[in-house]
Amino acid sequence: MNQISLDFILEALGAIATYTFGAWSELIGLFFLTILIEYVTSIAASVKERRGLNIWGFTRKGLMLFVIILAHRMDSLMGTDILMTCAIYFYLANEFISITENYRRLGL
């Protein structure tokens, strides 16, 4: 793949991310990091317990992102930034609880 095509793809992905989530903030970065950590700890706990992965967990994360995207679009209409921030904090608390539960399943 040549450099122009790669640049175009990255620019398009950046434009999509900016449209869906607004300007990238530390809060959004923390949210995606907790999603990643929760998913990794969930996989580790499932492996330890010799259980299969639950597809609902992956689907739930996608639905969380849809709610945050919707909150951002509503904020854009109202000229605020509170709805997306509140939604992210709510789901952050949920992810932290899930990480703690996964640590318990791992015996930590």
C-alpha cells in the first residue's frame, strides 16, 4: 500500500472519530483504556475458569459506544458537552466494577 492511500485511510478514520466522539479528550482515552483492560481481564478469567467467552460482553461494549455517540450528537445540538461526559462517567464506573469482578474471578 502506498503512502498516499495509507494517509487517506488514516485521515478518514480520524474524521469519523472526530464526528462521532468530538475532540479527543483524556476522558475518552481513559474510557477506551478501561474497555481494553476489562476485555483482557474477562478473557483471562474465562481461560482460568475454562469457560467460553460470552459474546454478550462484546455486544454490550458496542452498545455503550452507541449511547456515547448519541449523547455527543445530542450535546452538539444543544451546544453543551455534559451528556456525553455523564454517559462516559456512568460507563466508566460500570467498567471499573466489571474489572474488579474479573480480578475476583482471577483470584487477585
